[in-house]
Amino acid sequence: AQKVTQDQPYVTSQIGQSVILNCWYEVSWSGYTHYLYWYKQLPSEEMTFLIRQESSGPNARNGRYSVNFQKAQNSISLTISALQLEDSAKYFFGCRQNHGRTVIHKDILEP
């Protein structure tokens, strides 16, 4: 079974500041290589990919997005730096086993 929990129904910050979104997950295949994804969805738009973290790799970074992955705790945090107005959105977390399909979980934050 797959499960995702988060401790922040919403987060507020100011333009130019940073924000951290926290997530914990449980998967039945945690001992295998797996990939963790963050997506963003603006109102009335499709989800867009932000960043991917490999379970056996170093913490990922993609422009203003960076990840703090703690494999032993099944914990992953997304940091968004230099906040812009368009960062006000829903954020989704997903994961998949190597060669498996992506499982998109519930939205992590409301805009």
C-alpha cells in the first residue's frame, strides 16, 4: 500500500522569500530504487513537473527548486526559493518504483 502524509494544509510566505513543503511517504517497495516527484498546478491548468529525486542519489536541485530527501525517514521536503507570485498553486507529490508507473498522490497544499 502507498500512503502520503503532510503536516501543512497550507503555507504562506512573501515574495522573494523561501518556503519549505514537507512530505512523508510509505511504499511497499521502499527497499528498491524509486523516484520521487514534485508537481505544481495553477488554477484551471495542467500539472507541471518541477523536480525529480532518485532514492539512491544526492539531493536534487532544479533552478529555484531543491529537495531535502531523508531516505531512512521516508521524508522529502521541497524548498522553493526566491518566491514569485505564480508560485501560489497546488503542489503534488508522486513516486514510482524503477520501471514502474508514477503514482500521483493527493494535493499537498492549496493555493
